[in-house]
Amino acid sequence: MALILNLETATTNCSVCLAKDGKVIAIKEFDSANYSHAEQLHNFIKEVLKKASFSLQDIDAVAVSKGPGSYTGLRIGVSAAKGLCFSLDVPLISIPTLESMAHQLVVPEGHLIIPVLDARRMEVYSAVYSRDLKEIRATEAEIINEDSFKEYTDTHTLHIMGSGAEKCKGVLNHPNIVLDTTVVPSAREMAQLSQKKFEASDFENVAYFEPYYLKDFVLQKKKA
């Protein structure tokens, strides 16, 4: 039996789930534009453990969403995960944020899943997955324009989902494109992915692991 604590803080959704053998047994999450992860994350961890009648000492591993996503959100999640791994002496597992998002959709044969997260200006973080969740195109930071994903639109229906889909509105008008702006990353979809990595002993070096930022952090100056 593997009991894994999954942490998702890459976007506005602060999400924690406890999974046993890849099945979610308790979950707590709250999606807020205020990014209150620093205040909520450890309380959510306590709540899911209590709900499932387990303690921190029962955990076999900690999994964290590694990005891309919010710089601050990723730092909070990874710092918490590494702290728990150090104190409990359990392995650290990292899950690509966009891969986890892609697992939220079930689409027909021949359709593609494109999770997109909002980046700065007209940029998004995106990756392309097949119906059976195989990676077709790796994660990139790209500026959305009328030619975005053009190599797929004539032969596939594209399901573009996530906060970055908002930037696609009015720009991508192909009839084979379906947009969904409501999807956010969740720890729920991390459960099966982290279980597979646990079984394969695919662990991170706790001391040296860093989030996958993809882009350098830029401090935004307040307007006068």
C-alpha cells in the first residue's frame, strides 16, 4: 500500500489530496484569485489527513505539482513538499502541471487535449496531448496568435483548456477548436500519476529539486 500526499499550488487553486494506491481518499481545495496558498496549504494538509484518519507519519511519499505556473505558488508548494520530505524522511515526487491538467478530460478518438496556463501578456504555457494522454508536443511558453496550433487544426478537434484559454478567445476562431476557461489544476488528477512514479521509484533529489518555472521571474512594478 502506498499513501501519498499530493500538493497542487501552481495556479489560483490551492489543492491537497491524500491518495491510497492511486485512489483519492480525501481532498480539500479552494480556487481564489487572491493566491492565499501560504495561509491555506498547511491547514488543508491537516484537514485531509484528519478526514482520512491518518497522520503525517503514515505518509509514504509527497508529490508536488512542479510547474509551469505561478512563481509564488510553485515556491510555496515545493517548499512545503520538501520540508515534509525532509522531516518525515520520505521520497519527493514531482508531477508536470500541464500533464496533470490533461487528465481532467476524456475526449473522442482523434481529438487532442491542449492544457494552457496564463503567462504574462499574450503568452501562455501549453503542451499537446493525444486522447490517450501521450505527450505530442512538450511544454512551451508561447504568444497566442492566429497561427497557434495551426499544425493540428485541420486534422484534429482541439480541446484547449485552462486559464490561458481566455487569451485564445477572439484570436483562435477555427471550427475545430473548443475552448474551456474553467479548468484549473487539481491534486485529484495527481493521484494516479504520483502512484505510477512511486511504483517506478521515480523520485526527486529533495535537496536540489526546483520548480519548473519555464520563464524567469519578473517583478511587476506598481503603477504610480
